[in-house]
Amino acid sequence: MELIVARGREDLVKARRAGTVALVPTMGALHEGHRSLIRQARVRADQVVVSIFVNPLQFGPNEDFSRYPRTFESDLDVCRAEDVGVVFHPAAEDMYAPDRQVSVSAGEMGRIVEGASRPGHFDGVLTVVLKLFNLVQPDLAVFGQKDAQQLALIRRMVADLDLPIEILGAPTVREPDGLALSSRNRYLSGDDRRVALALSRALRAGAAQLTPAEIRRTARAVLDEAGPGLDLDYLALVDPATFTEVSESFEGMAVLAVAARVGSTRLIDNVTLTLNPA
């Protein structure tokens, strides 16, 4: 199957085939985690569209937009290997007019946990995702669980705006040493990488505990042991639907989420666990 590269709405319309369409939104620098999303999409749909667009709206003024890895040609090779039908690769000026006025607000849920550290980030994420939904017109879309708060907010946007799109979450893919796959991992030095492994160790240790207090305390101890090379942003045990902190009496599924800077690289990770009644 020949891979089609679409640059705008007209290209997408021409490339569309009969049957169901799955969208896999990415910012490129594709790795095995993205491949897992594509494979899940391919199982569920007749045509898979992968978008590759480094979205300027979701980067803050002191973040890594300018140095975010851009590897378009190798990304196309990945898509060909995974039998992707269409790659949507728009230009920023085509996605956002200079006089753009309207954006999506992520609301209060977008201002807590990850949103508290990155003001406006989730407004930018939801704005570009809604635009991609409108342009591609997919029946379903696949997102990674590693960005758990993003996934929860996209599901909330789809529900609140009555969008006829099924949202699928795919499990986090990890490297053999436990580090969650990320396009930013390439920035880690050897020493940085060893320090970064404290994130997944902390999540595993916390998830093995029984109560919210024990979970938080155990995970935090592991992160503290990592030393000054790890600058913790947050460690949060939250309701996966609202991303508010859970109480000691909380029952059901919860997400233990962490964000930290290792060297010059900011990393996030999370694990889902179940809190049972006493």
C-alpha cells in the first residue's frame, strides 16, 4: 500500500477510503510507543491516519519547542513499515491563522497537576486535537496512557462537545530497563538515564502499597534517594477521571503520576492502580 502524505483538508478528502478511519495524533520522532498506537488503530479501522505536527500552542515560553526532535523522513519509514495509509503533515501557518481568535479551554481540570506546572499547555493540546478531529474526521483516535491527564481531558472534551469519535487509550511502552518511551529520552546522557530510572522505580514501589498515604510516602522515598540529579516537579495520586487528589477513603482505580527534570530533560510517567475498600 502506497503511503500518502497529506498537507491539508483537500489532500485528506482525496486520500480517504471507504470504511472506518482511525487517527493517531503525534508530534513525530516516532518510536516503539507510537508503533503500538498505530498497531492498535490498524486492528480497529480500515484506514489509519497518523498526524505529525509539532504543535506550538502546547509549548510554554521556556520549553523545548525549538529543539523538539523533528525526524520526518525516518517517521515516514516507520509509517510505511506499519502499513499506515495516510500521514497528515500540515504546516503551522496552515493550522493557525495569524489572526486566530478561538481556542479550546481545558477548564479547571487542565490547570491542575501537569497543568499547574505548564500553564496553558492543555488548552493548546485540546485546540490542536479538536482541529485534527475536524480535518481528518476519524471514527476513532488512539492516544497513549503515558500522557494520562491528556487522555482524560481529550475524553472529557469529546463528551462535553458531543464529538462522534471513540477514544482509545494504549498502554505505556517501556524500554527494557523500565524507562517509559519518550521522544525526549534521546536528550538523556548516560548518567541522566540512570537517574531517570528512579521515576519508574518509584511508581512500582508505590503501586505495591495498600493505602494512599503509604503509596505516596513509598514513592516519594524512592525519588528522594535519586539525589540532586532529579528535580521533582510533582508526585500525585489522583482520580483518573478528574485528576483531583484522592482521599484516604478513596476506592477504585487511581493514577499515580510523576514529573521531574533530569538534567535538561523533563520527563513524565504514571501507573494505574486499584485502591480497595479497607
